[in-house]
Amino acid sequence: MDYRTMFDSEYLGAWDLPRDATVTIAGVKAGQLVGEKGRTAKKPIITFAGKQKAFAANKTNCRTIAAMYGTDTRQWVGKRITLYATTTEFGGKQMDCIRVRPQVPAAAKRPTNGTTATAAPETEHDDAEHDAEHGDADDDTSTDESEVAHD
């Protein structure tokens, strides 16, 4: 278990994602985060259905979601995205971060009477400081919502 998961944090960190995680957006609200040296930054805070931790999204991740679902955050609610842990360079150092895959994930498979049915799919370098301070940080294996840390 990554030691960083043992600290209090209301926001999802890269260490919380051992592999890709497809989640359903439950809500998006404006938030204000306080970073190192007391600097504040406005960020969209995204919550997920059935998940305890929220995601403080940066501009890169918001642009990715907007490319799939439009710029109106009210339209993101109920939509699925896939998060993955990676790294980005900030201040000459590699930092952990979370990114959103730029493809609409396939709908979850649901067993029906012993069979598997698949529903139809639902329709670069910014904010690195926030990523570094709040753990926004390539694994191609997939997981469903129940496997994301801190359910």
C-alpha cells in the first residue's frame, strides 16, 4: 500500500489509482484550493457516484472532458470518464498526476439472467503546480468504479 494513501486528503491522488478507473460523474462545483505558500487557485471539483474522494480537476483534464461532453459542466453529470495515473514535468521534476483518457468509455457490462449485455456508449502543460501539490499524477489495464481506492 502506498504510504500517501494513509494521509488525510479529501481529493483523489495519483497513488489512489493503481490502474485505470472508469467512474461516473455525480457533480461538478467550483472550488478554491490552497496550495503551498498560501496560494489559492479556483478549480472545478468533480465528485463521482459511490466514491468518497472528489477530484480537483485542472484545465487539461477539463478540456478533455469538454471535448467528449461539451463545456457545460451540468451536462457532465451522469457521464463516465476514465482516470489514469501518470507523471508530468513541473519545476524540472517529474511529478505524479491524474489525467482523463480522451475517449468516451464503453458502457459498463451488466449481467442479465446469466448473460452479459452491453449498453451503447455515452455520448498540455498547465496547472502542473496544482497537480504536484494535490497529487493529480501508464497503466492500460481497466477497472470498474468499485475498484477505485476509498469507496
